[in-house]
Amino acid sequence: MIINEEESDPYLKAAILEVVENQMRNNDPPETNQTYDRLINEGHSEEDAKRLIGCVIALEMIGILKKKKKFDHARFVKALKKLPELPND
């Protein structure tokens, strides 16, 4: 999956980053903070770590809205664990 910053909607980007912030603040799910910490320790900037997590959240939301999938915690965590490699589905 290739994300082109010039083509992204700034409002959608802000909304997804707000979800990332909420998950981190509430530690729900805790895997979001664990992933953030891991990415920072691997040398990613705070902004990049949050953006990568946001990509996983966005893909999960697309699955829920477009593909009528239910939220799957295990699928979400599996995608977080693969970061910085982005899911391709």
C-alpha cells in the first residue's frame, strides 16, 4: 500500500491521528502504545510512528465500512506487529 501525502485528505488524516492519540491516551488497546514504543525504539520519529499506526487504523476502518467486516482485534494486532511494513489488503 502506497500512501501519497499530497493526495490525502487533511481532515481525514487529522481524524485518524486523533483516533491514534485517543488509543494511546486511553491505552486501549494497549498494543497501540506497545507498537508506538517499538517503532520509536527502532528509530522512527514520533510523527512517523503515529502515521504508521494510523495506516493500520484506516485500513481496519475501510474493512469495517466497505467490506462489511467486523472489527477483529487479532487482525488489528497482527497488522500493528508487522509495522513498519504496511498491510496490503
